[in-house]
Amino acid sequence: MRGHIQIWFFSGILLLVYGVLITGTGLWELSHPLVNPPVLYELHAPIWWGAIMTVAGLFYTLRFRPR
């Protein structure tokens, strides 16, 4: 199918952008601790989920990129 771009490519870009933003937020929170941290703050969930989303976004973006 020439000229068609798969939806997975756009999903990969979206995951990649969100993953980078969430990881950046998590790293910022790591260097600037909150005054009243939420429960399980020490697990640093934004860093982990942002990294997972970034890797998944890279995979989908590279796997389904238009040729």
C-alpha cells in the first residue's frame, strides 16, 4: 500500500513525546523534592513509566515509519 501511513506510527510518536515529557517531569521532581510527597513517592513512578513509554514509542516509531 503505497502512500499510506499506519496509525501505529502516529501512536509511536505520541508515546515517545509523552514518555519524554513524563520522564523529564520525574527527573525534575527528583531534583526538587515535594514538600508533601504522595504515598510511594520514593519509587519515582514518573521516571519508570516515562522510560517505558519512551522505549515503546521508539519501537513503534521505528518499526512502522513510512518507507
